[in-house]
Amino acid sequence: MGMIAGVVLTLALFGFIFWPERNPFVQADKTRADYLRERKDVIYENLRDLNFEYLAGKYPEQDYADQRAGLEDEAARVIAEMELLEARGEFGRRSRV
């Protein structure tokens, strides 16, 4: 009985995972807020990587400072736009990027 349940569960799992969508060319709509969240995450990840590589000795002091300043400026712009959208009440509203 347990083996039959396992086989049925496995088949249902494979069916759920690999069942084709009706239209494979349809993409989920992304809001401006979604884009900004993703961009902020990427910038923070780049800052972490930059810091790690600097500590590993791969960057001279000046290059590190220039790149860090650029990434911090970009992060500040993204966060400012996120706060502006929040203040307007548009943060999370469905609209195309």
C-alpha cells in the first residue's frame, strides 16, 4: 500500500513539475517596485563581492574606493526611487517597467 502511494505521489510530482504551460511565451508582469528590489539586491551583492576581493588583495585602494563610491551612489538612487514610490502609494502596484 505504501509503495503504491509512493508511486502515485512521484507521478503527481513529475506531472506538476514538467506539465507545460498553455502559452510558454507569456511572462509575468513586473512592476517598477519588483525591478527596483531586484536591482537593490544585485547592487548589495556587488558591494559584498567588491569588499571580499579588495580584502583578498585583488584591487588597489583607489580602484576599490572608486568602484565602491559608484555602487553606493547607485544604491542610494535606487532606494530613493523606492521611497518615492512608497510615498506615492505606487509601491507594489501592477504596471509595466
